[in-house]
Amino acid sequence: MNHNETQDTERKDKSEWEIIEEEIQKAPEIFRWQIKVDSARSGKFGRKIQNGMAIIMFVLALFFGWMAVRGDNWTGFWVVGGAGVLMTFFVRFLWMADSEYNFLLTEKGIYYTQQQIIPEIAYKIVRVSAWVGIGVCVLAAALVGPLAFVGAGAFALMSFNMTNFSSSISDLGILFKGNYTIIHLEDQEVIELFTDALDYHYMGTIFCKNEQKDELFQSMQSVLGHVDIVGVKRFKDIGKYMDSLVD
């Protein structure tokens, strides 16, 4: 088997994205940047929604805890209110955690990684809680019998799956092809890359700090040539403008 045949075989063994990722990363580097983004991926407005939801959940947790008070017995408050507060922190800092993006612009496209910003202690708490949950299910089976798993089976399975709960990094990318229009939210970090190639491999959403946008746009123009750059005021205007380009 000659060298070209070996390369062809290796490429067939790789997924389509792995091939694209390899092409982008091997190309000469033009610009590199990183940014923290909220899980709603909608700039400042999305972060306000997240924090607002967390505050509402926190207040509701205290309210329902207070409703559980019976006379001088505050046990209900600590149980109900405490559980609600823990759920609030779980939702805000695990389920709706911010993400850190690291972007690399090359002559072939944009490669980037995404990782949720979650403290390692949070992962440890989840893993310990999972093992405790498994222990409770085993104890219930020993005391009650196999019928205990009728209700606890799903919880035991979920707990087992969470024993290896840890941080993960996703890698994604956009391969350049066609004529591009850059649509960005003014005074915010959201940027949409749209191309007349009309394929998801060649367009997508990226993020960049306001103070780095000019440098990024100039770098992209050096690679792509003429690029239409359009600023919009609202997040929904990005979709409207993209629709107008397709029509």
C-alpha cells in the first residue's frame, strides 16, 4: 500500500468533523482569543435572565420553607427551604453554568473548544451524592426486599451513571467556504457567520469581546477577502437578517 492509499484509508476511518478539524488546525494561525459566555448564548440579556431566575427560585425556596413552619417547629423550614436553596445553586451553577470558549482563527476556518465553568468541588459533591444514593438503594433492598427497586431502580441507575461525573471539553469548528456576511450584536459578544454555501459546516455562532471585535473582523477580512459586516441591536434581529439573505 503506497503513501496516498494509506492517507485515504486513515481519512475514511475518521468522522467528517475530525477531518475538518484537522484541516483547520494545520493551517497557519491568524488570530486567537478566549471568552466566557452564559449558557443562554445571548449576551448580556441572557445572563440577566439566568440571574433573575436564580433569584426568583431562591425567594420561592425561602417562601415555601416558611409555609412549612408549624408553630415553634422550624424543622419544615430548614428541610424545605434548604432543599430549595440547594436546587437553586444546582440549577444556576451546574445546569445553567457559564462556558469558556477558546477560539483559533486560521486560513482554513475557526476551531474552538467549549468547557463549562464549574468548580471541581461541585463535581466531587455530585459524585459523593451518587455513591450515597447507591448505598441508600442497596440498604433499602436489604431491609425491604427486591420490591424496593420498583421505586428506587431508576434512582439507583441514575446515581451509578453520575459516579464518574466530571468536566468535559467539546471541540467544534467552522470551515470557510463561500462568500460571508458577519452579523453581530452591537455592544455584545454574539457573532453569526453566514455564508452563501448554506451548509452547517461552513457557518455558525461565535463569541468575541467588544474590544476585540475590530481586530477579529480585520483578521477575518485578511483571510476571506470582502466580507459584509452588519451590526444589529437585538438578538432576534440576527435571525431576521439571515432570513432576508436566504429569500
